[in-house]
Amino acid sequence: MDDSFTVQPEQETVSSMNTGPSSGAARKTRRTAVIVVGVVIATVCLCVGICIIAGGWGTVTGLIRVAQERDDVIAVIDEFMREMEGRDAAAAYALFSTRAQRQIPLSDIEEMLEGNNYVLFEGYENVVVTNLSVKAAFSTDPDLPQGTIAEVTGVVKYEGGITGRLTAVLEEEGGEWRLHNINVTVPPSKITSP
């Protein structure tokens, strides 16, 4: 009987020993899972942070680029308007990019100086840019502006306090800004005024 009595505690002890290592293994598995989840979360946070910083930096460099190019872009538009006001179609035409000149003949610019069309330039004082974006543009269509382009919207000021609107696209060619297209509109009061 004593042998059976001692056998039972030994079985319990063996059984207790089997339970002990199982709970330790479960703790190790949980700890490993927590570490893996922590590493995954840290990696995701790091990647998101890098993307935010890179996107923010791209915005900052874009703003710097616009600030650097603003005066040069305005100067080309202003020169075009002054040449047109002075009725020098050839000088105004020379401000267009090679790509634009392939599509627009000089005669189209000359027509803009005839009759009521000249009202778009008569009495020109200056242009105020209200929106300017500088970006890269690539297309398989060879007639579209390519490379670094500037898209501009603005207000055209004329003598007598009259204002018109302007939109233009310029492309960088040989390190200089050149017009790809420009559109000037004026209010009906400018057309009818003497």
C-alpha cells in the first residue's frame, strides 16, 4: 500500500511538472507575439513618418521653386504684353517656345493687333499673378508643353482702372521661360470705351 501511495504523489508531481513548462512556453509565445507586433507597428510608423516628411519636403521645395521662378515667368508675360501694346508682333512671337511656334504662325499674332483685337493690349499697365504652379509635364503628344512648365492665372491692369484676366502656360526651354500659350480677356466695358 505504501508503494501505491508513493506512486500517486509521483504521478501528481510528474503531472505538475508537465503543467509548469507548458505555462512557461505559453508565456514565451505571448512575449514573442508582442515583440513581433511591436516591431511591425514601429516599422509602419517609421514608413508613414518618412512619407510625411518626404511629402512635406517636396511641398517645401516646390514652394521654393515657385518663388525662384515667379519673377522670370512674370517678366516673360509682361514683355509679351508690352510688345503687343507696342504693336511689335515679331518681338512678341519670339517669346513663344519652339514647340508653340510650330503650331502658331506669326500671322496669328499679327491678327491679334488688328481691329478690335488690339483692345486686349491697348493701355496695358501691368499683370498681377494670382496663381502660379511650376511642375514637370511629360506627354506622348509632341504638341503639348513638355519638361518643366509654369501654369499662370492673373489679373491684367489697364489705364483707367480697367482690369482683365489672363491665363498662360510657359515651358522652360534652354534654361529660359518661353510662352506655350496665353489667353487674355477683357470686360465688355473696355471694348466699348473710347
